[in-house]
Amino acid sequence: MLEFNKKLNVMQVVGVMNRGGAEVMVMDIYRNISKDINFDFIINYKPKVGIINGEFDREISDLGGKIHHVGAQWDIGPIKYIREFKRICNQFGTPDIIHIHMNAKSGIICLAARLAGIKKIIVHSHGELKLSFSSLKSTLSSIELIFQRLLINRLGTEFWGCSDKAIKSLFSKNIINSGKSKLIKNAIDVDKFIQSRNNKNISLKNSLMMTPDTIIIGTVGRVIRRKNLKFIIEVLNCLKINNCNFKFINVGKVDDLNYMREVDFLVDKFGLNDYFLQYGLTDDVPNVMSTFDVFISPAKTEAFGIVAIEAQAMGIPCLLSTGFPKAVDVNLALTKFFNEYNPEDWAEQILKLDEFKGVVDSDIKKAFSDSGFDIVTNIKAIEELYRK
């Protein structure tokens, strides 16, 4: 056991530090963790694109963390990647712990960490990874996943996952059955969301010229195909046909321009331009979410889906696909899961929002504490695991 008065250095290995499930979780931990635990970051980037400043980079520096960049392992080659990793450790000091958040890229990083002399190697699974041999591209990706998993299970020392699906997709049955894997829920700062819930963004509502009976439908996430934004447009069209008074707000970065063009085409086709707002990136998601009357996400697959947790922290009803794990339901009677993608069914539920009962702040706090999604409770467990 490490002495509690010793500074503990943890190296977080991540992609660009923009707002995503893993990145939000890491930052919530960093803001609230004991001051004798310091985070530094190795950020993997695409050399062809160049180093991109992440949304959280400035805050990381303000909190005392150092940021190092290394080219993606298959772009610069595994050997050079390992050399660069070791160079960072030699130049800036070998961390006590490395905490890897790179899913199917984690195996090579485990090898680099071992060769750099790092004793505690945490591999944190944030996604549901599946093998597929339906095309040449998927076959190559599956072969890589098999290879990386071998390295992960051989060289890792701690095996964490945000959900049971995430754990099973990256770690071997032997690791799981031996009790070496741990479920670390993507907890959030509940008080921050409750505060935003009680200080609704009136200016945004006014700017959209909404009437008191306007239903505000919202979602948060990158614009990529698996998030299934086109299906939401179909749902909105059903609402329009039913003469529903609504606005839709989409919060998130456009990562797939071709898919966004398909979404825009549907918006034009259904005449929904006056109903649809592409809000884009924001560093204050709770402030925008405070305007939502309902959160909707028909994602085809989600290893966890922290945005659904955030919505419930604000007392917002959530309409979710079964691509989300049932574990995102914090037992506030605010979530409804749909097995099928029938836009009429989803639209009908939006028209019956009064079926969801309102919740008070104290109920939210208790539900999050009881279910383990409160960051204060979660950090105590993480700190203990770090210090072992």
C-alpha cells in the first residue's frame, strides 16, 4: 500500500480531450480527486490531421496536468510508438500508474508501459467491441482486436469497464471469472446538473421564439451514423404531421460530414428547418440541456451512454433505444426503452410526456447515490484502487 502522504502520479492515455463519455468521466474525476493524486495525459493523435487542441486541454493545464502528444500507433508504427512512449516517461518521469482509455488500441500501450517500467497498468474499457469478418476492413479490425486483447490480458494488471458489455468485449473469461475485472460506473457531478436544472436557460428559449407549450426535444452526442440522428428526423416528421408544437436541439460535433448531409436532406425533405437547431459543440452542456423537456437517443449501440445519466440528473424524461444498457436507468422512472425503430411509437411517447412524473432534487441525489452514479461516491472507490 502506498503511503498517503506520497504524491501519486497517474498517466491517463486518451484520444483528443473533447467532450465524450470517457473524457467527461476522466475530467470529473480530476476535478474532484484528492490533491495528492496528480494526472498527466498522453494524447494520441492522427499525424495526417496534426495535433488538435481539445476542449479540456486548458482546464487540464489549470489543474496542474501535463499534456504529451504521440502519433497513433498504426500511423507511426508500433515500434516508434513504444519509443515515443518511453521517451516521454524518461524525460518527464515514469508514472506510478498508467490508466488506458483506448479500447481496442490498449494492447500495444500495455506493452509500451511494461517496457517503460510502469508497474500498475489499468486498462479501462469504454466500448462494446465486436468481431466481424463480413468485409476486408472489418476482418482486419477483428484480427487487430484479437491481437490487442492478447496483449491486454497478458500485460495489464487492472481491468476496468464502464458496463458489463464493455468488460466482456475486451477482457478474457479467465480475467472476468477470476474477479480481476471491476465495474467502474461513469459517474457524474450530480450537483452541477441539479444546479443547471434549477437555473433554466431562459435566453435560449426566448431566442428560439418558443411559446409556453412548446415541447423541446433534445439529444447530445457526436453526429456519426451509429447515433442514428436520421431516425430522430423521422420521429420529428411524425410530430409535425400530428401538429405538435415542438423544437429539436442537437448538441454535438459533426464528425461525419457525409452523414450530416443525409440528415440535412431529410430535414429539407420533411420541411423541418424551422423545427431543427444544430447547436454544435458547447463547453456547458448542462446549461443547454436545462431547456429540454425530453431527451431522445435511438443510438444503434452504446457501451454506456453517459448523456442519458446526465439527463436524468436534471429530471428529464429519456427515450432510449435498447442499444443502451439497462444500467443507465437510475430508477427515477424517467427512462423508456424501445426495442424497435418505429418513428410513430417514439412520437406517440413524446406526445404523452405527462405520463412521466416530476422528480425533486432530493430524489435525484438519493437515486444517484444508491446506484453508484454520483462522482463523490465513485471517486472514493477509484482513489482506493489507485492507492493499492
